[in-house]
Amino acid sequence: MKKGIIALDIDGTITAEHHQLPAAVGNYFSKLTASGWLLIFITGRTFQWGIEVLKTLDFPYYFAVQNGAIILEMPSQKIVSKKYLDRSIFDTMDLICCNELSDYVVYGGYEYGDQCYFRPKRFSAEMLNYVEHRVNTLKEIWSPLESYQEMPINTFASIKCFGKYPDAMRL
């Protein structure tokens, strides 16, 4: 019988560093699960990026990635819930981003190796430099497309827009 559920964000809640779960925190979580608590970790990150933080945990827990678009039972990585977007959102996103210096990026999701799809021609040179830095830093896999019609998947975990702070606030 479970005592209850404890749901926690990763960044800044259980970590001080982006990729490091302090050993004392991991040990405490282990004690909580041993005493009957169920833990759920939630992040806006992709699976590949988020699991780096949790890789030392050796007990069962749930992992909600990309803001809950998919929830996995760990360590088996069994999908227990999935709420993905589909291509019908593209027309609206095209309207939102039509006068911007960057475009939206489609995040494929866990089943697709966290592949990201983007249209480089819709990014300014400055934003393309940012994208390159992000890809190298976070080890994300971005595939360039001329059109999202070329994308090999029909549903996906999330869409993200990139831009400078004033642009993001306006959007």
C-alpha cells in the first residue's frame, strides 16, 4: 500500500546543477520509496536530457517529460500515458511565427529518440548560431527540413519557439 505520491520538478527543485542529482537527495528519495511513497519526476526537458539527472536512481518511479506529454514507468521505460500534438497545429504556429526572426521547432518525443525538426531558412543568422550552440551543449539531434510536410512523424511531444526575451514576451 502506497502512502501517497510525491511529484517534483527536476531543475532547481531536486538539482542545484543542471545534470547532477546530489547523492544525499538520491539517498533520501530511496528511503522515501522504501517507506511506501511513489515518486514522480516532471520536467520540460526531453527524455534524453532529463534522464541524465535521474540515472543514478535504483528504485521504481515515474518520469514525465516534455511537460507531461509522455509519462514513463521507470526503470522499464514503459509508456503509461501519452498526449501528443499533431500536424493540425502547424497552420496556427506558422501564423504566430510569420514575422519573427526565428521559427518553431518540433520535438519528436521519446519514441523518436528526442529528434527535433526545424526549418533553418526561417531563422536569422543570430538565432541559427544560438541553435548550433544549444545542439552542441545539450547534445540534441536537430534535423533540418524545407517544410514540415517532410517530417517523418505525424504526432510529436512538443513545439518550442526560440527568440530573444522581448520577442518571447510578445509571443
